[in-house]
Amino acid sequence: MLALGTLEDLPADYREKLTRQNLVPLWPSLRSVLPPGKPALRTQPILWSYQALRPLLLQAGELTPIEKAERRVLVLANPGHGLEKMQASSSIYLGMQLLLPGEWAPAHKHTPNAVRMIVEGEGAYTTVDGEKCPMSRGDLILTPTGLWHEHGHDGKDPVVWLDVLDLPLVYYMEASYVTEGKAQEVSATMNERGYARGGVVPAPVFSRSSDRRYPMLRYAWSDARSALLGLAESQPGIDAVQVAYVNPETGGDCQNILGFSALMLRPGETLKLPARSPAMVFHLIEGGADVEIDRALFNLSPADTCCAPGYTPVTLKNRSSEQPAFVFIADEAPLHKKLGVYEVRA
Ligand code: 1HN
């Protein structure tokens, strides 16, 4: 590839004239915005150990009352983007949130989409669009763009969950903002019960289809886990024992920008994922797994979280030859597919 002219090749007075007119020559920067063959990846493979972050999160509970935090979160930031950017990847934000017994995180709605993956503790709930969603380990709760949400806690022990948002992308788009509100009235609990069996959906008065854009807000871990075990048992030849969290009315991704799935690594299984353009996040729900990303090797224990840049092959390995391991995955695939830049490399 031909070497292009640099800024220094240009006379200083010419460069000054350009700057004064808010003009920039493209050629000195062309190779860096359009590198050959593969993008320049800022996202680094990073592991956030739960054992290391948990005491710091609990300490935040002592240092900062909920009224002074609104959301008490330690952000899982990728140093490749600069910690202050609060990004795990180009489009994924991750944070570990702590809610203590009796605390309340007030209602608001915002343009970025969020999901919560519950990590530990019982008795907390989040109310989304009037639906009260109880939180237990492994449950996935959606807070799609524009829906009111608030969190409460009637239990006895601290509750922690992993927040996954498309905030970096929406912020980059200059489209990120919040609206504060008052406590919601609970109008429904457990709407998801109507969708608890694949293939049958609520059809009131025979008029199929819900008028809700997000008909299902809570995906119980007990259901996802038994779906994975059932899949492993009924289809022993399947490449990957994986289920996607989808909109049960459309079968499509459950949110617009990020995709979510759960993976079971069978005892002794090693799973090689091809290099794909979207970045990915892995959060271990149960068991023990090794994750190899480029030259990085992470040994995940339960509640550990790691991220992989796009265009990079990933190998997942169950450390146990007797027990399955269960992994929650978030990725940027819906975004890449909608924008037409999605790639899988052999
Ligand atoms: C948010 O609304 C929550 O509602 C958590 O719990 C984390 C991070 C950035 C922007 C909004 C929540 C968030 C957030």
C-alpha cells in the first residue's frame, strides 16, 4: 500500500490557512481512519473479577448513600478506550450496581437501552413500564429506550446486578438524555408468564400480537437454564448449546442495538467462536470457564465478566469435565446487522 503524504510535508503557512478556515487535508489521516484489512481496535480483552470488585462495591454502599448516587454503580471500563469514557467496547457500557435493603432508586426514563443481569441477593425488584419484576440470580430484565424504571429492595441482604447499556453509542450519536419522574404505579406483575412456553403467545379475543413494542421484560433464569439443559439433552450433536433472548411476538432480537444470549458449555466442552465484527461480553453465571481472546487467557469464576473486541476469535472452555458451565453473552450483533457491517471471518 502506497505511503501517503504527511502533515509535515505541507508548508506551515498553508496548514495555518487551512486551520483558519476549519479545513483539514484527508491524506495524512486516511490510513488511520481506514486501515487495511481490519479496523484499529481500541477495545482490549479485559477481565473484571467479581471477587476483586465486590468489596469495593460494598464499600461504595458505606461511602455514598443512595440519595447521593441515584444509581450506585462501579463502571467496568475498558482502558483501551480510556477509563473516563466508561466504555467496555465501542457501543457497550457495563456497570455493577448495588442496592441495599430498604433503598430505592427513583424512577426515570432515558434514550439508551439497558438490561440487568442479576448477580446476587434476593428481595429486590425493578419496576419497568408499570410492571414489577422480581430480581433473582441470572434473571435478565429489559429496560428498553423510553420506558420508566425504578428499583426497590424489600430483602435483607445487598443485591448486585450487572447493567448492560448501549450508552456509548447513543451518547456518541448525541441522543443520550434522561427524564426524571415520580414513583410508578404498579399495573402488572409477571407479564412474562404469558410467554413462558415457546410457540404459544397471548392472543386476546383471537387478535394476535401485542401492541407493546417490548412485550416481555423479564426472562427468568430458571426458564433459560432449563431450555439450555433441554437443548443439550435433545440435540447432543448441536454445535453450541445457546439460546437467544428474543421478542416473543416477533422472534427478533429483544432490543434494537445489543443482542443477548445464554450459553451452556457442556462438561469438558471447548467451543471455538469465529472472529465476528461485533464486540462481545461474557458473564459467567455458573460453573468455571476459561476464555481465550487473542493472546489473553481469562479463568472465569462465577460472576466474573470479560469482554472481547470484534474481529477476534474467542475460545471458551468448560474447566469441569462433570458439571456444565453457564455464560450470559451480550454483543453488538443487532447493531452491526442493521447497519450492514456485520461480518463473520472463517
Ligand atoms: C441507569 O439508568 C441505570 O436505571 C443504571 O439502574 C446504569 C448507566 C448509565 C445511564 C443510565 C439504572 C446507568 C443508567
